[in-house]
Amino acid sequence: MLEDVSIDALQAALRGLSQRQQAVGDNIANVNTPYFQARRVEFEGSLKNALGDGANPLTASPTVVYTDDSSGLNENNVDVNAETLIGIKTQLAYELALRATGDRFTLVRTAVKGV
């Protein structure tokens, strides 16, 4: 019963969202670092493909890509406004996935108890 694809999918999503939040933090921390290139973490496509192929969602792997956004005078391409927005969206998605995970385990616990 604990081998539930939804739990694995939520775990994979939480892992990808956590890595995305780390990248956003790194990007913001390096806003004044000359020649720093902002990074993005992509995982949704890999997770969707794993689910569509019937594979274990935990095989989905986040990938880090460097942005090709325009650079400023110091050749740094971090946009603090964009990073802040991505960070907020990521945090909300993380909280939603965490809530869904908790709800799923509540259902499993209820089923095991038989109540």
C-alpha cells in the first residue's frame, strides 16, 4: 500500500522544488558577482515523462540550466525581481506539495486504522 505512485511523484516534485529554491538563493546571493550567470532548475518535464511512461517518478531528475538573459555592465545576468518572483512561486508550490503529501499519508493512516 505504501508503494503509491502519488507519494513518489510528490517526493520527486519536492526534491525538484527544493533544488530550484537553492538555485534562486544562489542567484540572489551573487547579484553583484561579476560574470555570474543565473541558473534555473527544470524538473517538470522529466517528472511528466516518467509518469507518462509508467516509470518510477523518483527516476525523474532535475537539471540545471544557465539562463541566456541579457547581462548588465558587470556581465552578470541576475534579475532580482525575476528571482524573487520565481522564489515566491517555488515556495508556494513546495507548500502545496508538502500539504498534498501530508494529506496522502493521512489517507494511508486512516486506511490502516480502518476507521
